[in-house]
Amino acid sequence: MDVFLDSSGALALVDGKDDAHERARRCLVELRDRRASVYTTNFVRTEAHALIGSRVGWDFARRWLADLDLPIETVRPVDEKAAIETILRQSDKTYSLTDATSFAVMARLQTRHALTLDRHFRQAGFETFP
């Protein structure tokens, strides 16, 4: 099983003060025990670095970036195009461009699961952890 890591999931994993920290950590351990493949995108890596830096601290964010040991799927122009189309077509939703590119990459790679606390992934039809 492939699992997409969103920036909210990354923050929950590293921020011990986050309400979902323990749930996210247990979830990641369970996923790895089940030999799930966890990956993210270059867009989410960028967003997560900024989020972790602003919430936990920039020294911590730099260490997180240096130690990040996940496959990084590069967002392709076709993914950006699909993301923009999704945002324009679904004007009743408040998807960010990063979220919408995540959805496009997940669709391209046929990934149905995400480690995230962002409700937008469920709105878009994906199964979420924790």
C-alpha cells in the first residue's frame, strides 16, 4: 500500500506539542510494520518545511529537511494543470494549490491513502490516517 504524507501529517509527526502527535507516530509505525510505502511531493516538502519552521522552529525545520528519508515525487506540469482545473472547477472547496497538486499526484500514482489531518483530502475522496 502506498501512503501520501501531507504537511499536516509531517507537522504532527515532529511536533510533540501537536494534539495528534502520538496518533500520527503510532500510525506511521503501524504503516511501516505493514510495509506501506510512504512518500510525499516536492511541493509538500516545501510547505512542510515552512510549517515546521513557523510552528516548531527554524533550526528544527532545517534538521527535518536534512534528515527527511522519504521518496519525493516531483510534481509534473500535468499535475499542476490538473490541480488548477480542480480548483477552478470545484469553487465550493477551499483547496490550496499544494493540496490540489497532491490530489493530482495521488491520482496519477493510484494512491488512495494519506497521512494527514487536512479535511480536504477526505473531501476529495481519499482515505486518511490517523
